[in-house]
Amino acid sequence: MNLSFYTIDDLHLGPNLWTETRFDAVQDVLTHYRNLPGDTVKELGLMNGARKLPLIRRAGLSPGGQDLEDVLVTDCLASPPGGGPRRCWRRHGNVSPP
């Protein structure tokens, strides 16, 4: 299995315009992600060939999207005990997953 990491510089641009960069080392991808502008919706993930798993996404906390925060995307993948609705918990409260 050949795993690597990726970043996307600005998800608002759309898949035909954003820049996707691939890395083999976790330290390299973290450094690159931290150096991307903080005012864009960016993403860091894990990939195996063409399959991608987003891990961290910088997303808006409010509907207007002015306040951005890095969110652990994989928190939304797990179902809660008891089979209730999936929720993403953040430091500012809980929100429904996209």
C-alpha cells in the first residue's frame, strides 16, 4: 500500500482551479499546510492512489464563513453510540456534518 499526503490550497476555487500538492512525509505536508494562507478554505488529507481521505479542513464556523478554524474532518465519520444523528464537535460547540 502506497500512502501519501496531500493539501488543497483553496476549496472555494473548485476542482479545476485549486492547487493540489502531494507529499510523502507527514512533517512536509504539515509545514506546507501551515504555510498556506489562513483566510482560505484549505484541506490536508491522506491518499492511496486515487482514493483520498480528508483529515483536516479549514472551514467557516458561521454561515457567513468569516471565522475560519481548522477542523478534524474524520470526527464526522464516526457514528455516535446509540445510532443517533452524526455530529461534529468543536471547541465552539457542535454542528451537523456536511
